[in-house]
Amino acid sequence: MLTENFTLSAKVKISTVKKELSRLGHSFTPEDVVSLAKDPKSPLHPCFEWDDTIAAKKWRIHQARNLILSIEIEDGIRAYESVVIEGQRSYVPTLDVLKSESLVSQVLEAALAELNYWKDKNQRYKTYFGGVFDSINEAERTIRRKYGKKEGGRRREKGDKTHHSANKKGRGDGNHFRRVAPSRK
């Protein structure tokens, strides 16, 4: 969770954001927040990209990420995973990720981060989730025992030559990938 003194990348403190959002009343929409922030004098103004050309480009990149992650090999198994290779985040076919312990480790670290974020966000409902928190903790212990804590999740083992050069663009053969609706998170 973010603390009162946490500063967003736009140099706006969370406490300022809370104060501004409270001006919108008990219930509001993202559109209400954008309307409030449109005023250049608004403390929320620097939290948004107001150059429509740049904002449109960023939105299309966001849409591309959603598109990539909406492709599944089969029900519930993504066709591509987001990993870091040679310092650059890329999407790599899941079947290739599974051939590299270092890439599997990255994916597992990201999954653990998501699970821990979920736990933090839902801590107040712990009694309703029964053993879910315990299961997450056990999964983390199991993964840590197998892979250990790595710096940034980027440890490469000796002989791991996985650079995915055989398929740099991450294209499947067209036969085993299918488009599915993106999951809502």
C-alpha cells in the first residue's frame, strides 16, 4: 500500500491525490478525475499526459500489451510471457520460456509479486478468504526453495543460451495460438 508521503512520478503526494479525490464526493468515475485534472492549476494535472499525440501513442502501446496477453495456447495458458532479455522487456512464447530456468524464474517472481500485491490489497478481508493467504505463502516458500532470491529475477545459469533468436518476433506457427477476450483485473 502507498503511504501518505509516497510521491507519484509526477511529484504529487498521495495525500494530495486523496484530498483532490475527496472533492469529487462519495462516488466518482475515472472520467470525473480526468475532468478535475484538466485544469492546469489542479494538483492532479501533472499526473496525466496532456499531449494527445503522446497519450495516443502510449494508449496504443497499452492496447498492444493487452492484445498480446489475450492470446492463449489453450484455456488459461498464455501464449506469451513478459520477460527481460539483455536488459529489454519483451514478450516471448511461453513454450520457449518453459525451456529456460532463468526465464521461468522471472515469470514466477512476477507472479509472486502479483500475489503479494493481492494479499496486501485484500488483507482486511483475510477472514473471508480462508486458506488462500496460507496457500500463497506456501507457494512462495516452495518457489524460493527451488529458485532462491535472485537479483531482479535475472540470474542466468551456465549454458543458458535462451535469447529466442530463432523466433525474434515471437510469432507462433499460427496453428496453436488463439485469440481470447482479455481477462479483467
